[in-house]
Amino acid sequence: MNIDKFNRNTHIIGRIVSAITLVLLVGAPFVIGKYLGAMPDLGAVAKGFLAVGLVWTVSSVVEFLVYTPMLGAGGGYLAFITGNLINMKIPCAMNAREIAGTKAGTTENEIISTLSIATSSLVTIAILALGVLLLVPLQPILQSPMLAPAFDNVVPALFGAMAYQYYRKNIRLALAPLLLMSALFILFPALTSQTSIMIIPSGALAIGLAFLGWKKSSAKEQA
């Protein structure tokens, strides 16, 4: 099977499964409400959506534009269907790409992304199933005050380790966005709930600095 046929089949299957997933996610509350005789209040749903939905709509568009080129078609469909992109799928795909030495936009990267995200999804399902079975026996340990700080810092520790792999490649370029975003989050703590949207200014700053650096180096080479 050539890559063009593979991509066509990927898009066909991905669109069908995405549509089915969307119907299941949106329809579940209505099916449960119908079965239990407690249908959701559509007026309250609309008000709730207006309160948070508009922000998440923008965030969803931003994530799609940022992550899809990184993951490719197969990995993108799998990641958005199974969810948990920021905490699980993106770090897994980036780590796999780093190990395999592939570059974004290549066929090899698409294969690696698809395999890594599929593996991540299967492992997540297995761990969740095991967690449900062991939830009651392990509850005293999981709720231990001694372990609470560790659970509170799992995500920062994960992304700190992942980020360093890229920061060390160009510390000077990474320093400005890192300092700017850190200052904004410290001065305006409410922004921590809008991390997806904050990707836009931080990414724009990094791209702008990289372009200026490239332009400066090109000017030196031509001189």
C-alpha cells in the first residue's frame, strides 16, 4: 500500500470514527437522562456553554492547528479521539520521535506518532481498568497525606522533563518565551487555566525570535 492510499484510508476511517465519537459523547447525557427520566435542562446547558464553551472552542481550534502538523493524520485522529493530549499523547509522541530521530512532516514521523499514540491509548485503557479494580484496596494509600504533594506535581514534573529536551537545543531562544510566560502566570494566576490559548503568544514570540536570528545569521553569511 502506497502512502497516498494509506493517507486516504486514514482520513476516511478517522472522519467516520470521529463522527461516531462525537455523537456518542454528546448523546450520552441525553440517553442517560431519557433512561432515568431526568433529561438535561437545555437552557442551563446553553448558559453553561456560553460561560466556558467559547473559551474551549478557541482552545480546541488552537490545539488542532498546533498539534496536527506534529502528529500527522493517523496520530492526530487517534489523539483527538482518545483525548488527554497535553498530559499523555503529545509527550508520548514527542518522546518517541526523539528516540526514533524522525522529523515533523515526514512519513516516518507519521508512522512513529501513530504507533506511539496507539500504544499510549492501549496502555492508558489497561491502567484505568486496573485502577478501577484496585481503587478500593489502594484508597488508603492514594489518599495518604504523605503522597499528596507527589500527585499534585506529576504534570509539572512530566512537562519540565520533556521541555528540557528542547530547551537545551537552543537555550537563548527558549529563554525569552519561558521568562515571559512565567512572569505572566505569576502576575496573573487566572491564566493558568488558559494554557492552550497562551500557546499562541508564546509560540509567536519564539517564531519571531527564531526568524530574527535566522535573518541575522543569513546577513552575516552574505556579508
